[in-house]
Amino acid sequence: MVKRTSINLDLDRVAKAREVLGTNGATETIHRALDEVVRRELRNRAVRRSYAELTTEALAELRRTRV
């Protein structure tokens, strides 16, 4: 779903984000930045969940199977 909207943008921030993200326009830059924020949060949640499940026994098993 796409909604046309009007927002106030700091054009210097958009330009910096465009450079970092390698995007062309404001819309593409904002969409890519939002995707990156969501991806980062999901990755962080997965890492936190993995650490929470890392028991002493699980760590020992990982060490045994490491080459």
C-alpha cells in the first residue's frame, strides 16, 4: 500500500542518506532507510534471542562441533 503524503524533510539529511544508501530520489531514500531500520531491529532481536538460548550445555556442544 502506498499513500501520498506531505512531510517536511531536512534536505541535507536526505542528501547524506542518499550518499550512504546509494539511492537517487527522496522517496527511494526514505523507503530504503525504513527498510534498513526494520532489518536492523529484526537482526538485533534474533541476536538477543540467540544469546538468551545459549546455555552452558549449548555452548559446550558448539565447541565440540567446531572445526
